[in-house]
Amino acid sequence: MTIDRRVVVLVVPAAGTWAPPGREPDAWRLALAEDTYEVLAALDVVEVAVAVAGGDDDAVAEVAALTWPGTPVYAVDAERPVLDAVAKAGAAAAVVAVSHDVPDLPGLLIGKLFRALSSADIAVTPAEDGTLAAIGVRLPVAPWVAEAEPTFDTPLTTLEDLKPRRHAVALGPGWHRLRSNADLARLDPGLEGWDATRALLRGR
């Protein structure tokens, strides 16, 4: 039923950002996006979509080539990618937006955000660098969340300061994003998955 519909949206920037030395930024961006998408596509009882932040038709097509047939892929506003992705997900009970740079994210953490949204207006997976790896939003979007316009770079303290009641913001287990050389040390070579990222780091 529509009331139980849950959507996970992978949010991918339209252009390359940071990349390890010697790696081409766009290739790195797409490798991360591909691996993170595979994590989300393996989840049960959710629908998966991909949002390209600030992307044109070519950028959307480039990212769509990484997904399974039938996966919705669309452009969203670069300035408010999370709430735009939530809005374009359609009728749902809750939507979790995930940053593209968490290729080794345990799928279990997404489930924890959905469970938290049964009572919270917004649920987040904090990243070790002070940003957010994933943002879950209960629908309809609470007015204070719409006003805050959270992005993955929104400090958790900002949400805590704005929340209208004690349990409006739920905090899931933390994780890490790959945004610097130091972050690469957090990748576990023995962990299955993140194949595209692994291959790029090995120079293949």
C-alpha cells in the first residue's frame, strides 16, 4: 500500500569533487556512486531511485548507466538536493537520501533510519567529519525540516538547535564518507563490496 511505501534515493553530484591523487575526479565520483547504489539496490522492502544534483540530461544518462533497468534516475536542485529528491520520490511514508560517497555503507544502517522515522521528523547517519552520510525524512515533511533545508553538509548541531521537540531528530549509528586521503584508511579490504572503488584505487 502507498502508506507503507519507503524509498531510498542515492544523491550523486553532477560533477566530480575530491578524488585521491592520480585518480580522475569524475571517474572517482562514478565509482563511488556505483558501489553505493549496489548497497541500496540489495535492500529489501524499499524502492531505490537516484537523484543527480545539478545535473543535465547528459549527467543523468551517465549515472543511469550504472543502475539496474527500471531504476528511476532524475535531476534535482543542486542547492537543496535532499528535499528535492524527497519531493520527487512521490507518495511515500518516508524517504532516506544517501550521499554517493559511502560505498561500504552497511545496509543495516538504512533500516535503522526508517525505523526511527516512525516517531522522528528526520533521522540522520552522522559522518565522522561532521557532515551527514544519510538523511531520512518522514512524509509529509515537517515545516521545520522544510525551513532547515538539510543537506549532507548541514551540521547536526543545526538540526538539534532547530528541532521543535526532543525526539524530532533521531540519530543513527555513525559512518564515514570518502572525502579525503585519511578517509581511505577506513575502507576494509576484507569486506565484500565496493568493487568499483576498489578497482579504481588499484589502478584498474
